[in-house]
Amino acid sequence: MTSINSDLSVKIGTLELKNPVLTASGTFGYGSEFSSLIDINKLGGIVVKGISLRPRAGNPPPRIVETHCGMLNAIGLANIGLENFLKEKLPWLQSLSTAVIVNIYGHSIEEYAAVAAGLKGVEGVSAIEINISCPNVECGGMVFGTDPKTSARVTEAVLKESDKPVIVKLSPNVTDIRAIAISVEKAGAYAISLINTLTGMAIDVEKRVPKLANITGGLSGPAIRPVALYMVYQVVKAVKIPVIGIGGIMNYWDALEFLIAGARAIQVGTANFVEPDVSLDIIEGLKRFCMDREIISIDDIIGTLNEKVDPGGQGTRTN
Amino acid sequence: MIEQESEVIFNKKVADGTFLMGLRSYEISSGAKPGQFVMLRVRQSFDPLLRRPFSICGTREDDIFLILYRLVGRGTTILSHVGEGTKLSVTGPLGKGFDIPKPGRKSLLIAGGIGIAPLIFLARKIKMIDLIFMAGYGSLKEVIDLESAGLKVPDIRIATDDGTLGHKGLVTDLLESYMTMSGNEMFKVFSCGPLHMLKRIAAITINSGAECQVSLEASMACGLGACQSCAVKSSSDQGMVYYHVCRDGPVFPAKSIDWKSI
């Protein structure tokens, strides 16, 4: 039996990734938090915690609550700010041999542009991901991400100041996510990543108070995966730029769903908290899947959804 | 720090609603310091989704570490049904532990309920002649026999809310009466328990100038410093506004916490 060495590398425009598995912003810190547990260089890339122009303390606790097959968070975009990021975190990130994508956000269009300008010419930053979709802070992005016009304006402002590929991360908390996707594509976005968390809440029944100090939070984890997959499916059909799928991916099988739907790469989020080495397991799983089926390149899987349901059944793996 | 599958050696009830579990891991057992914790997956399932943090309660025979836990919800209920020989995924040891006190000065270990877990581990590192152990519970049936965790403490003082054992009232009453009796003797306090109890202990010790370290509990998703959910407000008016219990703690000098925010 011949065995082929399947190629997992993918391209997001000119951004080359050694495999399609990235870690999602806010779930992997600045990367170094996981460095004693996993070999980060094996990842397709990491997306670091969202950076703002100035440091931000974040919301008062409690900031998270577990829900069925998921969790709500209201961290409030706590981060060390651009200057400290460049001084304290970037040198280590520059030593990595994997893609480093910096997630940015601002309170105003000007602040988004200023953060992008601060990253201009900085070596070791492969791309910028704009967060126009955080549900947990007032003006923390979602106000920009729920309107096609302001989404486009933020995208344009960042593109003007940036010398790097710009990915726009979309909010699912909208009526029609395709309208936002089309708008940021027209504005010149390099790629789209989706979805950010879904706004939700939980109540302590005994005390009759919200379980989060922020009252609402963003729902993530396997509970949201079908919703995320559907939105990725819709957006892939609506735009020509590459799409990165995010939302409740826990294993390689979940990742394959997004790739088949047309995502060129995926981001692993909440699963990093549950199993710190899950992204490496996903990479191995994708490799094994391709090799077992003699698939030469992961590219041969991306966007191969056949919309005619197999009358023979839905397969055996459902988790 | 390591992530591995650890075998459950025993999992037994030691008091009403309270269990002691021993897990095999040479790496965690040999590296653990009192006050540190592990993140444990109660089963291979997405519901419940997240790992649970547990203080390390002690170590045995080089390669076994202990956790003491109370049934408080779904996660701990599932854990209480886990049988010997089951393998559970554990990450640890995590966080910063207690500063082990030097001999010659009294150490007061003050526990509230299940907060006794890290203090049992700490007590092993302190000379018995220097040690006073104060433990508060709701009622007699919740009282944990320290010998079941392999610890013999000559000076142990108990308080129960209902007076079914020891002093009727709060464990903080025991601290206050100790301070009245001891005069100017120097001592250190190490405490773990409910936040309102720690708040009271912090107020008493800060007021008297006694050194005090507290171990805090917080909801957390990762335990690694990445999710930033386990925030607790710092008393410092400059620099970091929030500490993260998992990485900056769980043990903190009492004076470094902004108790007004709690």
C-alpha cells in the first residue's frame, strides 16, 4: 500500500499557513501562556488577545459562567495596550516559526487606525485581525460590526494605516451576516473570520441576579458550532475573499465541517481552555484523515460540500 | 506544569458532602507546593465543558497527590461517582503557593469549610510546635477529621455555626480571642475559605499589622492566565488594576487585595 504525505498547508491570499489550524483571539493569551504545554510552532498560527491603543483593565468579576456545552464570558477586552505589547510580548512572538496574527480593536475608528499604524513595519506580525464584534464592552467593536457602513469605514481606516493583510472578524449578533461580509469585502478586507461569540445571559435563580457582573456575555463552545457553521456557509457563498471559520470547534471532525463548507482555515477557541493541546490533536487528525483517504492536499477538501443529502444516512460521528 | 491522564487511586467520603481523592502523577506530586492547584476534567464530555480548579491537599508516596472537594454542583457530583482506576485529565501544578514560614514563629492556619484543603498541605511543612490550626464549619457533620488526610495537629481549634462542635460562632472569633490572649507575640496568618471570611481576616490582620496570606477562589476557564476570567481587584492604585487568581495567585498577601470590591 502506498502512503502519501498529505499537504496541510493553505493560503489566505498571500498569507501562507503551514496548516489551517489557528488559535482564536482571547483564548490563547499572548501565546507564551501555553508554551510549556505545547509546541506552538506546530500550529498554523496564533491570533493574540485583542490589543487596544491603551491598556484596558477589563470588566469587574464574575467574568465567566459555564452553560450547557458552552460558556459565557464578559472579560471586557482586558489587555496590556499596544506599547506594552510591542515591548513585552512581541520579541517572544517574533522568535516563533508560525504565523502571528494580531487582533486589534478600538473605541473609535481613529483608535482602530492608530493601533494599525503602531503595527506598521513591525516584523513578525503576519496579519491583523480587526475585532468589530466584541459584545462585552460599550463601543468595544460590536457597534461597528452590526452596521454594514461602519464596518466598511473601520476596515478602510485600518487598511489605510496598515502594510499587512487585514482580516475582519464578524459578529453573529446581526440580522444578516452576509450584508456585513459583502460590505467589508468591498472596503478591501483581505479575509473574513467568523463568528465571534453570541450575546447571551444566565441568571442565578436563588439570588435572582445575573451570573455575570456585566449582565450579558458572549456564548462560546460546542453549543454554538451549528450556528457558526451555517454563518460560515452563508458568507462563503456571498464573498470571494477567503473565510476563516470559528465557533465551537472541539476536534478535527468539527474542523472538517468548516473546511468542507468552504472555510480556508479555522480557529480553535474555547477548546483551548478544556484541552490546551487540542489544536495539535486537530492538526494530527486532519493529517490522518487526508492520508487515510489518499487526499494529496487539504485544499482538495475545502469548499467541497455536496448539497445533495446522502439518503444512506448521516455518518456515524455526531459529536 | 504538565497535562496528563492521572489514575484515580481512591475517592472516598470523609465528611458530609466532602470527598478526598488521590490521583497518581509523579510530575504533579513531586512538583507541588502548598497553595498550588490543579485543573481537572471530571469526565471526557463537553457537558460540563470546563475543567475545575482544585487546591492540592497533600502528596503521598512520591507519586500521589490529593484533592479534597465538597459537593457544590454538577462537576463535583460527577467527580464523587468516579471509581478507582479511572483516568482523569489533570493540568498542574498551577499558580503561586504560600511562602513557607521559617521555624520559631507561630503560624495560624485559618480555614473556612472546604478552604481547609490547601492548609492541610501547608501544615505538613510547618513544625507542629509553631502551628495553630483553626477550622470553621457549618455543623459537626461537616467537620473533616484531619487524620483521614494523614495529618496530626496537636493544637486544633474548631468553630461551628450551630455550636455542635467547639466554639459556637465564626472561626474569625477564634482569631480575635487568640490575639487578645497572645499579647504582643508575633505570628503569621495563612487562610483560605469563603470571601466574606477572608475579608474579615484581612481587616483584622491588616489592622494589627500581622502578616497574612490568603488563598482565593475564582471562576476560571483555563488556569493558565490566558482567559483572564479569574480577575480580582488589586489594592494598588497604580499599575495592574486586576490580578488573575490563577497566575498571580491563588495565594496573595491580604494587603494586596482591594477588599472593598468584594
